[in-house]
Amino acid sequence: MSRTRDLRQIFRTAAEVAMDFLNGSFCLLFAVRFTPPDLTVGLLGCCVSDGADTYWDDVCDGQSWLPVDPLLADCLHTDYGYAIAHEGDAWRLAFAVGALGEARWTFEIHSPVKPRTADCQALTLFLRCFENQHQAWEYTNLDTLTRLLNRKTFDDDFERLIAAAELAEQARQESAERRTHSATITQPCWLGVVDIDHFKKINDNYGHLFGDEVLLRVADLMRQSFRSHDKLFRFGGEEFVVMLRNVAEDHVQSVFDRFRLAVENHDFPRVGQVCCSLGYSRIDPRLSPAELLGRADEALYYSKQHGRNQVNGFDELIMSGKLRITTPAGQAQIQSDIDEIFL
């Protein structure tokens, strides 16, 4: 795990190791939220074994918080970090990851045989290593203020987003008879750029402490507005970036606008109302990363120059004549896109 940079891969590896170690049939990973007096969990994913191989699935968004059942509650409140119960023909085990009263995750493992106490204790030690690895990942990859992904992680994630867009495009080109992908997998990928409007005035009028509070709250609103597997970055200063995978073209505008409205309607301490401008572009794998980011930036610039507090897509601006491409290469690419749509 120490060489893994993808957080989901860290989760997947930990779940597979834990389940294999206890001969489990499947494993559930939950995020834990302590909000006194309530204790809630959100399902992040599951790992299933068919006897030969194990498979991980990001089944939920980790943001649908539910009350914990007694077994999970027991493991979160015991100083040895796990609980066990016999249910029907199987054993159900729950392991807390984190200090007593401060656990951030639980692993729930179902096994046909009762594990030895020594094995359970050994697994708790492994999960401490998992926690340490996750902390190291956060230190390297997260912005220290907002806890969103930082700028230096952007390039690797952008390459993966472009690869996902290319796979989606290939899947769309398959004939209906041969298509093996779900409709979701064939949907486009998108890059969005967010900029807080008049942020310098916020810092000048209220001080950097309240400016930081605005950044923190905008980051929280991003987590609430987008899916847990969408990539959210603090790109620098008051600028943020969003990577969306597999979102339908007729839905993407409303996805970004939902976040914009969440910011507009939020009551920021002392500052009051804050607005943001957004621009986005579709990921075309034929273009370079610089060109793709440039398209989203141009759409953002249009939003800011035409009233702020709005969302604009690059392709829509081009098709409506509101934005023009000045470089010959850009003009050729846009003409190719238009021909592909209408011819």
C-alpha cells in the first residue's frame, strides 16, 4: 500500500487483505461520523469473494449516513477495536480503524468460520498500518486548509480522466449488438473550473481569517454537491477544479449549477452571501491536457466577464457564437466537432 497513490486502491487493498486473512465471503467498508449524540456510518464499498478471486465495488457514495447497528457500535466503543457475532450459519465481525472514540472507518467481514482471537488481534494491527498509510496519503495529496486534493495531484488524475473519456468514447462507438458496457460507462467526462467571485474584497474587508472560512465552507459545499468519486481540487487561492466521470451531456449543466446555487444560498459567517463563477468543458481525448484545461478556463472567464455567479460550458458558448476560437488549430478542432454532430 505504501506505493499506492490512488485512495480508492488503498481502500480496495485493505479490504481484500482483511477479508482474505479471515477467509471471509464478503467485506463492507464504512466511513464513520461522530456527531453527538448520534453515531452514523456511510457505506463506501464492498469486497466479494467467489472462492478464487476477490472483487471490489464502490457501491455507495459514502454520504448517505445511516445509524450504526449494535455490532458496529460495539467495535467503535471497545478498546481492542473489534466485535464479533454469530448470525445464522456465518460469523460477522466488525473492526474499527482509529483511536477509541475517533475511528474514521469500520470494516465489516462475514466469514463461514469463527476466526481465532489471535487472528483478530493481528488484523487490528494491520488496520493500524492502513490508518498510518492513509494519513501519509493525506499529507501528500490533500490541501492543508480545505482537505481537497492539492495541485500536485492534478496531473496524474487528469491523465486518468482523459483515459476514462477515451474508454467511454470507444464504448459509444460499439454497435448496439456488440455493446457490453452499461449506459453510464458510455457517458462523457468533464472538467470544471470554479472561482469565488470578488474573493479579494472578502479578504480586504473582513480579513484573511474569514477568507479562509469561506474557502473551508466552499470546499464542504463541494463535497456535499458532487459525488464521492468525483475529483475535487483546490487549484490555488480561490480557484477550484472538478473532474466528473460519466455524466450525460444534458445533465452536466444542472450538476454544476446545483453547486453554484448551494454557494449562493449559504450563509457565510460575518461575510454573508458569497457567489462563484464556473466554466466547464467536455473531455476530448484527442486534445492535450493544456488545451482541455484552457477550454474550461475560457468558459470560466466568460462567466466572470458577463455578470459572474453563473455556469457556462465551452461547447455551448462556441455553438451559440458567444465565444470564438482564435487559433487555427482550435478552429479546425471545433469545425471537426461540429461536423461530427451534424453530418
